[in-house]
Amino acid sequence: MSEIWFRAGEATVFASEGQATDAMPEVVIGSVKGPVGTAFATMLGQTAGHTRMFIIRDCNQMVRPAAIMTSKVTITSSAYIELLGGVVQAALGDAIVDCVAENIIPREIVDDIAIIATIWLDPRCATDPNLDKKELYKNNYEAMKLAISRAMKGEPTVDELIANRKTIRHYALEGIDIDD
């Protein structure tokens, strides 16, 4: 039985120039018998515009630990859902399996925990004729693996956050003087 009740992690991998393939997963990981397990089971219903689906590597290849994903963006097209439930879903699934293979998630607890992931997929991807699907996969794979690793390690630590409080700022604050 896992002693992991609730861990959270996030990561951002930015797109290359000219692409909208930024990946920004946010994950919670915890016991199937705790709040994460309850939330996971509750998410099995659907909400208009925010499709929820198991994370799979391919048909008949659901990952362990069980994982469910939903979009941070309201889904308005089948092209969007095809990318989310195709390239992105495969990347997330591969990242989870590799986290188990690399012992980021201990193999002996995979049936005791669940993962919930909220996923950013830029709406422009669905209509971009020059979309680089390989980059979309790579960015989501890397970001998911990093988000899980951070959740499992409790990173960043409170000490890190306090130490970099004055040196690291949200990218949206660039050019804005907030220290007045």
C-alpha cells in the first residue's frame, strides 16, 4: 500500500519558434484510497468541452499507474480532440511508463496510486497546417515526465522557492516593475 496521499507537480516545455506546441501539464498523484482516488473516480463522467480520458499509450495499452487527463482549454473541434487523444495522449502515456521504468514512480506502488493530469494544448495546433507533431509529442513527453518527477520529489522545495523569490518571476511579468 502506498503512503502517497497527495503530491502535485507541474512543468513547462516551450515550443520552438513558429510552433504552438508548448506543453504545461499539471499533475496530482496519490493513493487510490485517498482524495486523488476519489477525484479520479469522480472524473469518469464527462463535462461539455472538457473531455476526460484515460491516458493510454495506444488502444488496449492503458498505463499503470492508472491516469486520467483533461484539457485546460474548452474543446471546440474534432481536430483538437484528435491531437489531444492522439499525439498528446501517447506522449503522456510513454512518459508515465518511462517514469516507472526509471523508478521515478516505484513499480511496487503502481496499482496503489492514480494520476490526474490537466493538459495544455494550444487551440492553434488544431488548425496549423505546419504543426510539427514530433515536437508536440516531444514537448508533452518531456513536460509530463518532469511534472511527475517534481511531484514525486516534492520540487521545488520551500527552501528553493524562498531562495529564488526575488530572482525568478512569472514570464507574464516581463517588463512590469512590481517591486515598487
